[in-house]
Amino acid sequence: MVGKLRYNREEKLKEIKVFVDGFCERHGYGPSTRQVATSSGLSNGMVIYYLKELEKRGEITKGRSYMSNASQSISTKTYDI
């Protein structure tokens, strides 16, 4: 059971990273927490948890604060705003 939960967690992290990458490419800035939540079907609190995990891994960086709904808050590590 633990392996399945970890798999789902890793899949959700990947899904969020792909969304952030695509959003940055299309718009030139990072999505808000609410936009990530809407795309992933998660609550804002869970999105913040996953974003913190991605940031800890060095896969994304935060701008002002992804705890707020600022539209230029999240970007991928390789995308320069």
C-alpha cells in the first residue's frame, strides 16, 4: 500500500511540474496556486505541499510567494522570467 501511495505522490508531482512548465512556456510567467489547484483537482493546501516538495528538489523556484495567489509566483528552474 505504501508503494502505491508513493507512486501516486510522484505522479502528482510530475503532473504539477508539467503544468507549471507548460504554463510558463505559454504565458511567460508562472501560474498562481489557484491555477495549479484547478488544473490538478487538488486543494490549495495540497498544491502548496507539492510545490514546496518540487522547490526542495530544485525543480521549481518561487517568486513572490506561492502561498499568495500572485500570478507571477512559480517558475521552473530552467525558465528565466
